[in-house]
Amino acid sequence: MVFEWVVEKCANAKPFSYGQIAFKSKILYTSVNVSTQKGICKLCLKHKNLQDSHFIGRAVYKRLSEPSLKNPHPILITGQQTTQSSLQVRDYVFCSDCEGVFNHGGEAWLYPKIATPSGFELLSIFDIHRPVVRDLDFSVYDGGQIPEIECEKLLHFGAGTFYKAAAHTWHIGGAISTITLGPYKEALRKFVRGEANFPNHMVLMVEIAAKPNPFLGVIPPIRMVQKDFCRYVFYISGILYRLAVGKAIPADTHRISFSSKEWKPIFLRDDVSTDVTHIIKSLSVGSKKSKKLEEFLKTKSPVRP
């Protein structure tokens, strides 16, 4: 769709601004190509112009690319397909205002801090802070006591990504990615919109790979096996989110939720990469993959092929 603006200004008028560009001319004529479709936004639920929405932000693909490799593109793994390409998962799902909710809510803060071939900024933040609990293979930090951690954004990013997965069926090449939250989806939507507190019958946990060189890739939200309540995981380059949903979640699990009002537990675990490796291998059992990726997934702790 092409929008055209004709702006007439007097010589002594204040600058006219559009986005981050300011103009001070008598007549301004410009054409901007903006790809939209009319429809119901799946966050605000209003009939609006839908943007070409990204499931995982385009910045992630850029940050996870490694130009020195023969195939520089990041890896995306679902239950049906394991791909390494520049293909970005996108569709017309959310309006411009709600895209801003995701972006300002947490994406813009977190994306520069994920693990990349050149380092892991989020992990480095913990170097100068003491954990509240330290064990042999994990440490627990209170994010609320670490000024560099914007807890609201770290929480919103995870919640927002799980909601994206529940609100829409995303097509990834020949595969799809979606989760079902049933009656709990609406409560999560209101939280992401800023209209309600984090849902009572949900627990969101944040784990960070404590060892260097974690798996550089993305596992979109998927459901894991659990008897008493629903459990989902989502991984983005060094950061593992776990979401528990249901009325049967144990009280002990609620106490270690990152949404807790008492504290903001962040787990630094040596085994995050191991857990991710197990998830990758279980997902890739029936998925389509190249021979190179097949060999890569046979390694004990894959990072990047």
C-alpha cells in the first residue's frame, strides 16, 4: 500500500515532523511504501491496519548471523522442521500500536543482549553481582537487586513471545509454530497489553546459560510433557524461558516465578545448554533437516554448524 502526503507549511511555521525526520519547507511531497492488510489485530482485538509482523524480531536474525561461516544464517527448530536460513517468520497479525507494545515492552531491550558469535552481553551483567544462592551447577540471582536488569522488560519479552505463539499459527517454511493456552490466553493478552497483572495461574521462569558458547539459535514456544499442568519452553540464544500454566501448579513453583512480587529469581545454570540440546534432539527426531544439520545435532553440545 502506498501512502502519499502533501504538507503545506508557512515560511515561519514550526518544523513538521514524521517519525524521526523533521522538515521545514513550504511544500513536502513524499511517498512511502508500507505493507499492511486490514484485519483484526490479535493483541488489541480491534479492526485496524495489520503490519507485516515478525514472530521473532528481525534484529535476532542479524545478530545471530556469522559471516565467517559457509552458511551464516541462524538455526530455527520446530517439531516439523529444522532450518538454517535467512527466512524470517512473519505474517499480518498485529497493528502498529501493538507492534510498539512488543518492541518497547521488552524486545528492544533484550535483543542486543542475547548470545551471539561475538559474546553474551546479558550473561556478562552478572559478573559483578553476587548470587543469593550458589550451588555446584547453578546460581540464583535476584534480578530486582541488579540495576542493569530491567525486570519488567525481561518478563514482558517472555510473556509476549508466548502470547504471540498462542495468538496465531505461524508458518515456517513447510512447518507451523503455535501453542494452545485455552482459557488462560485472555489473561496473558491483558498482561501483555498492560491492562492487568501477570496471570495468577501462570509461572514464568528465566534461566540463562552460565557456560560460554551456548547454542546460537531459536526454539519457538513449544509444549512439553507434563501431567498435572501445562508446561511450555522458549529458547532464544542463551536464554531459556519456561512457562507453567494451570491451577495445579505447586506453591514451590510459584515462589520461583520471575513474576513474583517478592523477588525476581534468575537462574544461571550450567545445564541450560544441555537441556536445550535435549529439546533440539527430541524435536528434530521427526523433522526435516539437511545432512550438515544432521551431523551437527549428533554432537554433545551443539553451538553452530
